[in-house]
Amino acid sequence: MVYCKRIKDLREDSDKTQGDVAEYLGTTAQHYGKYENGICELPFSRAIQLADYYNVSLDYIAGRSEYKFEQSLDVSELCLIKMWRALSERNKDKVEFLTEQLLSAQ
């Protein structure tokens, strides 16, 4: 379960204890620890609370994305990212070159 590592890493990166996060969620540190260790499955409602707490996307917590902050992107930006990912490395280099030219011409 990818989310176990993600929520533990988010907690540690935020310098929080299991008790801090458990208090926010309205549970005990022992029960929250079971989420991080994969003993208990994280309920969807708790995943939403954690996404709000850490200001990250649910996709990041679920392991569906490597980007923590996709919720701040609009639809056209997400579309560009998807297209970017589909490009070959050679074509990515071309896009970067053309983007730099466009930016300098502004």
C-alpha cells in the first residue's frame, strides 16, 4: 500500500508526531500508526483529511501521482503535463528550446 509510506513521509517531512496527526484526525496515535504500518486500511474520509492537512492531492497520497500539489493546477495545465509525458526525450528538448525562445520574445 503506497499510501502508508506517503503519509509517513508527509508526517516526518512536516516534523509532526503520530500523536499530532492523530489529534487532528480525532483518533489515537496507536490507531493512526496502524494506517502508516498498513495494519488498518486508511478510510477515504481520513485520506481527504490528510490531503487537506498536508495541502497535497489525494492522487499523491494514493500513489497515483508523484506530484504533491496537482490540485493547484487548472485543466489546461494538467493537459500540458500529460502531453509532455507522452513526448520522447528528443521532442522534450525541442519543446524546451521553443519555450525559451517564446519567453525571451515576450
